[in-house]
Amino acid sequence: MAGKRRIVVTSALPYANGDIHIGHLVEYIQTDIWVRFQKLRGNECVYVCADDTHGTPIMVRSRKEGLAPEAIIERSHAEHVRDFSAFQIAFDNYYTTNSPENKELSEKIFKAMEASGAITVKSTAQLYCEKCKMFLPDRFVKGECPKCGATGQYGDSCDHCGSTYGAEELVRPVCTTCGETPVVRETEHLYFELEPQHDALKAWIPGHTTADVSNKLLEWFDEPLRPWCISRDAPYFGFEIPGHPGKFFYVWVDAPIGYIASLANLGKFDMWNDPGVELYHFIGKDIIRFHCLFWPGMLNVAGFKGPDKVFVHGFLTVNGEKMSKSKGTFINARTYLDHLPADALRYYYAAKIGGTTDDMDLNLEDFVQRVNSDLVGKITNIASRSSQMLHKRLEGRLGRLDEKGLALVATCRDAADKIAKLYEERKFNQAVVEICRLADVTNAYFDEVQPWKLVKTDPEAARVALTGALNAFRLIAIYLKPILPVYADKAMALFGETAWTWDSLQETVEGKALAPYEYLASRIETAQVEAMIASALVKPGDSGEVSHESRASKNKSAAPSPAPATAAPLKSEIAFTDFEKLDLRVGVVENCEIVPKSSKLLKFTLDAGALGKRTIFSGIRGAYPDPAALVGKEVVFVANLAPRKMSVGVSEGMILFAGEPGVCGGAVTALASAGGGTVVS
């Protein structure tokens, strides 16, 4: 293909002090899908990552286990590689920040920062634990917020009132390691001065992040940017700062430099500063300030190229709540794999990821239903019944495509540009909707040509019919390859092929023998999910609640319980003839997004069939924390409601009901039987 792109992609570095869990996997699966799509398109796309190995937590764990920090991070690295590989996440290089390349680059970038005048030295008061014999990082001290008095707050900001402060300002602080009360001591630290780059960063942010991210970041530019402390006192596991004995780089200095170090270790260092290479970071929304303020600032003064885009995603909730050890929903990657297949989670995540910063919910009931009905029952069943019938009754050999088969293949092939655009824009949920639509078309074809009947009366006609279905499945499997690489490879082997690219969509397979059918996907059972939850369950009191957030951010305070609802008085009665005036239609949700500055509204874009596109604003945001999950659903809406001009746009109807494809038709039929007006399914 013309214009092959050169791309470097990174995911945020997982910390070496913990296991990979299903919250982490939102990011790595998302990134992997995007990288695999780029490679399928023929682009040179290099995916690098590494373990984030430095900092106080590793040092504390080292003391606790009686092992050298290097031994702990080596063990963690092996476990992370094992888990990522099991989930089919294919880094081109998965390295470590505790490497000679990273040390050299960190020192080089620091010296450039220092030479530019961006580094200052200041004396500062800091909490010191006399029992642990160390200065306490923000995350190792808790106390009462000096602004609102909330208890149990960490040493940098308050979850309750949102205030920021220095750890030494906490009221009644305690060391989270030993529980002792720390004392205040003076110490010198190195600071990276950001304010000189105020205007440059303010101009940089909108072009390199999405609108919602940039709008949030730009709020910080209403006042001078604060200097960033980049040093930590000994003892500290990390790189000592050249020219400053006893001072070590704060972990967030050398961690992102680890991206470049991993690229250098791969032998592709030159790609980073090459103006013809695109650079992309995938990160969680808890580490935006590090990647969109400090990191581009460091790179700028050091003469390094910054990222072209920073793609930000939200956190994972399970069954609508933050991950919880006491409820068994804080699930490690290994625990998941002990009970369920990796393909199922990759498929479900893809069906939910919409390229936004909204949190994503893993609803376990929906997870089982969607994998079974869509991946297994709708998609895989095409290959299973077609190929097995071909082998059992027709020597396993494909025939030629007839007019109907060619039309089916053309329909599937015509979706290529749309699906490619959705992959490129990271709207994987909409790509899955489109792929499932093609599976529906193929299943309708199968039911129409009825090969199970033809094979008894006209075997060659049955062969032709099955050839159409299997060619359509082949195209669907190519579309699925970024999401389900192992699944696609098995499908590819079925057709006796050894490599698929996006150009393979233009080919058909006729007149050749199929390989024996290999199981592609199997149903998952609720019992498997329940067993997984039981394995992850921690008894109350053994552990607190944990959300998918990094050490740079803390759990959000629980929302207050709502007051008991009271019944509102009925409005004036309407006549039955008023109800008969309603024109109810079924539409498919093409897009659903949060309306900025509104706590209630969602903006729907519907495919309303013969009515064309409809935009409807609906105040149901509270019921759908992940609006992207509604994409592909069917809705019943009032089609003849007069358009209503709102401050956010014009609403062209009212949504009454949402459900899986096929469900809404039943709803409107029920309404019709109840005496409703015009109802169109």
C-alpha cells in the first residue's frame, strides 16, 4: 500500500511492585489492538514498554522480603511478561527502567535540563520517619486534610475537598509503613521549573490531546505553573543524580525516559527523533499531568521530540463499581486465566472501548451474554457449521462463488474502509458493531440458502452455498485479527493460508480443500465467572477497596448514599387518543457521548432506517456511566415528537427503551398490542 507510515507506540509502564490485573489490561489490550491494526495495514509500527522499577515501594518491599531490589524486579518482570503473553499482547520490546540505556539517557536529559537553566535547588521542609530512617514520599504518609479536616488523606491532596498541599501541612500525620508520627526536617531538593515553558506548553496541549483532556489541563494555566520536585533523598532505589551526591531521580523522571531506553535497546533509538516517525502514548487518566506537562517539558528543553498524540482512557469498573477485593472483583490476570479464555476478555474489552476518557464497566452478566451470543453464536458458528458440513458431506473442498455468494462477499468487503477508520480512531466498540452486522448478514444468507437441505438433494449446490458463507467468514476473521490474533490465525490455517494483511480482503478462496476445523471459540459459563470471583475473594477486613489507579493518584471518595425516593404527584390524565398519536420507531445507536458541562445528558446519534439519522439528547447519563456501551444497541424512540431546541443542540425525538438487537422489536410490538399509535420495528 502507498504511503507506509512509521510509528512508535507506548503504553504506560506497569509498576514492578504488583501483579497485572484486569484493570491494567484495559490499556494494554487497547494499545495492542491499535498496534496490530497498524501492522495489518502494512505500516511499520513499533510497540515498546517496560517495567517501572524504581522508587520507595520497591525499596520497602526489598527490606520486608529480605531480597535485593534487583531480585524483586527480575521476578516481577518474568511474571508480567508471562501474563502479557497469555493475553496475546505483543510488545516489540518489553524492557526495564533499571537498565544501562535508561541510566545513560536519564543523565543525558537531566544535564541538558540543567544546562538550560531549568533546574533549581531549594531547601524544603519534609516529613521524616525516625523509625524507618527515611524521608517520606507523599504516598507514605497519611493524616487529616489541613483545609477540611477529612481523615485518612495522603500527603499531596485531599480526596474529600480536592485541596492540594505539602505533606508537612497534614494534621496528625503518620508513616503508612510503620505507623509512627514523623517529624519535619529541612532538606534540599532539585526542581524542574515549568513556568518558563508556560506559553509553549499551553500551545502544545490542544494539538496533542483530545478536547476533554486538553480542556482539563488548560485549567492549570490560569496561574503560574509550579516547579516540579525531581529528586529524592537516600535511601532510594533508583539512579543517583550526576553532580548531586545522595540525591536520586524521582521515579517519574526516569520512568517515561524508559520508553526511549526500550526503543534504544531494540536498536531503533533513531526512530524517536525522526521527524517522519509518529509517536503515540496510551495512558490512563490518572497520569495525565506527568505525560502532558512534565514529560513534554523535559523533552523540549533536552532537544528531544515529543509525542504526536497522548491517548487517554478511563478506569475499569466491575458491575458498575470500582474493583473490590472484598467482593472478588479485583481480579489479577493470572486468576482470570485460571478460569476463562483470554480471547473472551479481549473481545469484550474491544466491544466496550470507544477511544474516550470515560470509565469502562465490565458487567459480568453482559460479558457472558455478549461473548456467547456474538463471538460464539453469531460469528464463530458460521465457520463451525459450514466447515464441518463441508468436511462431513463434501470432502472438505470449496466450490465456486455464485451470484449470491459474490454479493455476500462484496457486502463484507465494502465495509473495509469504515472498519479501518474506526480502528484508526480507536472506536473499537463501533468496529465490533460493524463486524457483528456482517455476521448477521452472513447468517441470514446461510438461513436463506439452507445448505443443510441442499446437501441431501443437490450436493454441488450445497458446496457453492457453503463457499459463500466461508468466504464471508474469512473476511470477518481478517477484520477481527487485531482484536483476536490467535483466533484469526486459527481461521487463517483453516483456509490453508500463512499470512493475512489488509490486502487479503480483496482475495477469495475457491476450489481448494479446507484444513480440518479447529475449535475457534467456546461458550463461557456463568459458573466459570463465579469460580473466578470466588478465587479472587478476600474476606472483609483483610484488605481495602482498590481501584485501577496508579501510585500517582488515589481512590475517589465514595459518593453519599441517595436519600429515599418519594413519589411525585401524577400529572393530568391524557386520553387514549393522545397515546395513539405516538409514532414509535426502532433505531440503532451509532454513537453515544457525554454532553460537556452536563451531569445528566447523553447525546445519541441514531440510524433510524428510512428516516435517516436522528440526534436525540436524553437525560439518562446517571444510568449509563459508560455511554460507549450503548453503541450498537437498539432503542425505541418517539419519532414524531416536535424537535426541541436546547442549549446543547436540537433534539429530534425521545428515547423510551434500549436493548440488545432484536429486543426492541418485541417492545414495540407489545406497545402496539397495548393500543399505541404507529409502531415501526
